[in-house]
Amino acid sequence: MTSPVTLPGMDGRHPSMLKLYDLVHRAASANVSALIVGETGTGKELVARALHELSHARDGEFVDINCAAFPEGTFEGELFGWEKGAFTGSVGSRAGLVEAADGGTLFLDEICSMPLHLQAKLLRVIEERKYRPLGASTKRRSNFRVVAAASMSPGRMLSEGKIRADLLYRLAVVKLEIPPLRERGADVDRLARHFATDCCGGVQLCECLLDGMRDHPWPGNVRELKAAIQRLALTSDGDPVCREAWTDGPSAQSVPGRADVETLECILEQHGWDIKAAAKTLGISRTTLYKRIRKLRIKRPGIEAESVFN
Ligand SMILES: Nc1ncnc2c1ncn2[C@@H]1O[C@H](COP(=O)(O)OP(=O)(O)OP(=O)(O)O)[C@@H](O)[C@H]1O
Ligand SMILES: [Mg+2]
């Protein structure tokens, strides 16, 4: 059985995440509508799937609809289906996504991209648990749980006119806010190690890399971190991956001095202070490495700097 403080497929132990996991468990068993809010890549889809897996609807389908993916003209038909002859060219009838979600979960991702007139129809379907396929004379029943996701705050959705207030209030019986990765502290290390083990063959990550990653703003959130680890694993030659290798993150030159010192110390330690090998890892000449060591006044533990490097 899943522990109450975890969610399937999700790692992270920051207090804000533990609170979120707890709320997801409560919401799942209460079987109410939910609105998930979070920046891109924070894990909204994972949370939506967890809500489904932990709910009574788990034996039904999880119907994932990206509201931004449908052209306005075809969205209604995709949602509610149609009868034969409903429109020019409709030679047969077709079931809609609302029907497929019967007994399961209808996940409306990027709800703000749903046209407002369709939002009004959706609200009625949610209230009545009935829908009418295009061209049909009678309504049909579908009992599904609605979960919606958005990357902007409810206040902004309303002020920008992206969502009808009545639909928003109906959806946000439970509001699940996923914090951005930059606000999750040590979860950055934890997730980096998680991806290194889980999808990158257990590649080792150096402390200096994790230090740098903790300071990065991660505009793409967990997705960006996962991609960074995957890229680093691909270029790794089996040694622990250092910060210098993370060229698509903040460059070693642009971060404060302390981080430069730690990066170099870390690489030098790794190579037993073999300057030639460390320079090779860094992709710089031995002369450049010597200059950097002097400039940053890095000392080999227990030995005077000048005696080591002359
Ligand atoms: N807490 C987590 N633990 C492990 N993996 C995670 C976690 N959060 C997100 N991920 C991974 O990060 C990636 C992005 O997650 P997801 O697709 O759920 O984000 P999203 O908020 O729906 O993004 P978007 O707004 O772009 O649709 C996925 O590969 C997912 O598996
Ligand atoms: Mg998503």
C-alpha cells in the first residue's frame, strides 16, 4: 500500500510537497473535483495521475485532454462525440472523450486554453453528469471525476478572462498548488540523485554539481532538472559528474567565487591532485588550470600551495 506521505512516481520531501501529498490523498478518497496549479514541469500531470490511481475511479480510464491541442472547431466533437450525419462528412457516429471517461477521470490539462463557450457546456455536463453528442436528440450519462490543471494562478486566469468564474469555482473544490522547484531547497539534490539512479544508470553526481544545481532558478522546473541529468549522464565517462560538465547551467565563471573554488577543489580531489588529469576533465590546458588555482588561492589540504604547483 502507498504510504500516506508519498505519491506514485513522485520524489521529494520538502514540507510543501509533504503537505501536497497529504492533500492529494484526502482529495482522492473524497472523490471531488480538483484544480492543480503549478509552473511548467512541476509535476501537474503526475499529481493528476496520482489522484486517479488513489481514487475509486482507478478502475476506469484516465482520459488526458490537453485543451491547447485541439483546434476550436473540432474540440466540442472530440469531447462529446457525434452522431452519424451531425455535420458534413460525418459518415459514422463517434464516441467522445467524456464517454471514455465514464467511471474514470477526465483530466483537462491547460484548462485556460478551452474556449469560453465550451467551458459553459462543460460546466453543465459536470453538474448534470449528462452530455449530448453533436447531432444527438437525447442526452447520455457519464459519471467521471474532473481534474483540471493550469500553469497560471486562479486570480490571473480570472483577471485575464481565460476561465469562467462559475467553472473555476466548480473545478477548484480542492486546489492543489505545486511549488516551483527553486522553492524546494534540498529536493533539488534529492531529485537529481533520483533521476541519476532511476533513468541514468546510477551515474554519480559530485557535491559541487549539486551545490550549483541548488542555486539555479530552474524555470523549467523538474522537467528541466531531469533533462539536465540525462544530458550529463550521456557525456559522463564513468567518473562522478562535476559542475564544470554542466555547461547548460550557469557557467562556472558567472557564479560567485566560492562556487568556483569548490568546483575546482572537488575535481582536483577526484583526480588525487593530478593536474594533467584534472585539466583534461575540465577541458582546459594545464597552464590555465595552474593559473586558476593560483588566482583562486586553492591549497591542497596539508601542503603549501606554492610547493605543490611549482
Ligand atoms: N516530484 C517528482 N518526482 C519525480 N519526477 C517528477 C516529479 N515532478 C515531475 N517529475 C517529472 O518531471 C517531468 C514533468 O512532469 P509533469 O509532466 O507532470 O509536469 P507538468 O507540470 O504537467 O508540466 P507541463 O506544465 O509542461 O505540462 C516528468 O518527466 C515527470 O515524471
Ligand atoms: Mg502537463
